[in-house]
Amino acid sequence: MRVGIGRGVSAVVIGLLLGGTAFAPPAGAAASFADADGCDEHQAFVEGDESAVAARLPDRYAPVRVPASGRPLLFVRALRCRSLTIDGHAGPAVMASYGVVIESPDGRGCGSGGPSGSVKGDQPPICNWYTLAWLANDRRVVDWLKDGTPGFPAVHEPGLDFDIGAFDAARGGAPFHFHASGESPFTIEAVGRERPGTIPVQGGYWADTPKGTVKVAFSTFDITSGDATGAVSAAPGSALAELLGADERPYVPGYSSFAAERWDQAVYRKQVLEPSERTSTFAGTCSVEGTVAFAPPATNAPQPLTYEYQGRGTCTGTLNGRSVSSAPVALRTSGRSEGGCQSAKTTEPGRGALSFDSGEAVAYTFDFTSTATEVQFTFYGERSGTGSGRGTFATPRTSPDITERCNGEGVRDTPLDITLTTETPLASDDPAAGGGQGNRKPRPRLRLRVSPRTVRAGRRTRFAFRVRKPDGSPAAGAYVRLAGRRVRTGAAGTAAITATLHQPGEHPAGAAKRGFRQARGAVRVRRR
């Protein structure tokens, strides 16, 4: 079936534009997000002890209360992921957490993941959690949560036992068992029943630390939910038993409708709400007109795609504490995604930055969903803040033959216009901060060499990279990217990535290092 111009291009280009990975963090900076793929999760909502919660929950947070009893509501959660990727390194992981369910501190929550409109973002009130303990059997998770915020209550715990059994008709569902050993052992025993269909959800883990308030924002487009019945038990005298006010608590009816969940892909973004010495912030509205180019050409058949987007526009609002009106700004981003001409969504965070002509830059990540010609964005400042956005492919510059190209040879490039409005100020640790406004020297560009430059499709290949500074010296600690993978160069400025490239055409490669402009290259893939 033929589709209109907007429907033929909106999702595919969004997939290209927003699934990107090319905007690298400064060398030495903490990763702002963790990608969680193929995850099963069980969450118990149980009643807590009034005095124990009051002693542990800071005054500025309000606990959600169980209507029938008036007691504060607790969460006890466990999940197992096939792959958890942090800073380019992936591996399986099991995690657990517990704490107090709280009223949303920033107006965001479950419904914020849905389409914009009349939905109240913080309803239902079960998607903001004050975190008292976060356990992980992978030390990377703990290091990530504590990096820059050592007071975050994360603990490395190898002894996490997570098991979901097959559907048991006699028990009316799939049995679930979880046990955490360590200093405060606890167990979850439940039976879960999955509901058909997927929904988008957002949530936030909150924790106050000496370095500032941390919010770990959670987002997914494809959560499959279900109900469960069960109980949480904790070792007598343990921290969780004191919080429960008992050694065992059953799931609270009603809330247990959201107890058994799984998803294909989700993102955890760590944000620190207090500014640092190098924080650059923007609050206001931006409008950008640009063009996105991609390879291979986008068609109606979904496929892995690479993209590069460049746009210019203006922003009006407050930049680093001063008012700006129609301030010139540039946006450039590139990366990879999966999509076709008719539908797409982010499969990993898009990354980019608002680069003002006056020298400031505010980096962010984002998610999106698209319908026909219209696209809805959620932006997250690399350090803090959120915003919403809208993209459209129905521009005066859009070619009238785009539908025919989607049905045939494919679309190599097309216009995309974006508007962004902050909800709370977008903030990031700006590598360009610290110089005088308007008189900063342009950053020198890195030099990148990749070998081999041409390969055959489907052949596993080791690609060698050499990154140099403009004076020819090695660029140690630079981030190198190819095919969605990222490594850092050693002292000699060299690195290697082994990958199998299946799609014929050019696959972009890049190198980035703090204080330098990115180097760009490409690997050409020939047909078999």
C-alpha cells in the first residue's frame, strides 16, 4: 500500500537521526546512560513501617500511601538482563533495589513515556522511587552509579539468585524466585501472569548524596507488563526487615497488577541535579532546520541504518544565566538505528548537543516515537534536565517524490525540522566552558585512519584505527566508533574493533577526544 509523503519518511529518518551514538562524551567523563536489553523484572509493592520510612526518607520527599491502610508504600525489585551496556562495554547482569515509592519530585513518571496530550505524566504514582539500596552482580553497574557520586547506595553483590519458571497451570502462572545474600539478605517468592501488548513507560530512581541529588531516569517503549501475587521476606534485624516493620510482607493488591514485567530495550540515565563548576545550561525553546542523510538508502523494509544530521536554527531563553533571544545554534549528530519508511523508534539513546555560536555547548541524549509526519521527542541533559520536542518531515523543502523513492531505490537524504522546549533546564558539563564568551579559539580536529577501508559484506573483520592530533602526535584516550561499538585508544593512539558489516555501502567511523573536534571516516562494504 502506498503511503503519503510524511508516512513514507518520518519513521525511517527518525530512526536514523535519533538512534545515534556518534556524539562521544569527553575523555574521562562518566557515561550518562546504561542500555538494558532483553530484561525480565519482578517488582513487589508492599507496605512499610511508618517510623522506619520517616527515619530514612528526607523531608522533601512525600511517600505514596496505601489507600486502605495509610501506610507508606515500598518497592522491592529484581531484574535480569541479557545485556547491559555501559560506556561501550556489554555483558549480562542481575540487579536488585528497594526503597520508598514517592510522589514525583519533578512531575514526571509512568505516563511521561506515552504520547503527549491529556495524559498526566506522574500517573499512576508508582514510577518514582527513593532508593535505599541498589545491588548488582556486575561491578560496572556499581562503579557507574558511584562515579562522581560516591554516596549513591550501590553495592556489588555477586550472590544474586534470579529464576523464572515455566507456566504452571496448577499455580495459575509462572513461578518466580529471587534471593539476595550479603549484609541484608532478602527473598522474593511470587507467581506472575503476563498481559499481552506493550506500552511505553518512564520512571525515576532518586537518591540524595553529598555530591548532590541523583536521578536515574528509566525509559522504555516496549514494556510488557503483568500481575503477580507473592511476598517479600527479609532476614530478622536486617535493614530491609526494619523498613518493612516485619520479616515478611505480602504484595499489596492493586499495585501487584504491575509486578511482572519484561522488555526488549530500555535505558537508565544517570543525572546529577546540582551543577558543577563546568556546567553549561539552557532553558527555553529552540527551532532547527536541517537535513538527514543515511546509508544504505532508506526503504519501506526495516533495516539497520546509519545517519548524519546537520541543522541550524535559533534558541530563545536563558543560557548560562543570561537571557538570549534568537541566539544562533547548530545541531549535528550521527549514529545508527533500525527502521523503515513507515515506522521506527529509538533502540538506544540518540546523542547530540546544542552548540551556540557564542561558544557554549549543552550535550543531551534523547528518545523518540513517531506517527506519520510527526515525531515526539524526550530530551535528557547529559548532567540534568528534561525537555520535549517535535520533529516534522512535512517541510517546504521536502521532495514530492519521497514516497516513490521509499518504494523503490530508497531515500538518501531528506529535510527534518525540530523544535525543542525544556521542562527543566538542560545541563551538561561543557568541554568548552571556562573561556571568555565569544572569543574562544576553534578546537583543532583529530585525524583518523582506519584499515582496511573496504571489506566484503558478511565477512568478520578486525579494523585497526590510528588517531592523531593535528601535530601528528598520538591521541591517547580518544573514543573510536564503528558499527555501534566504541573503544578507547591506548598510549600509541591506536585501537581495534572486530565487527561483521552486512549492509553494502559506506559505514561511518569516528574518533572523539575532549578538547578536539571529531574526526570522521568511513568503511566501504562491497556486496558478496
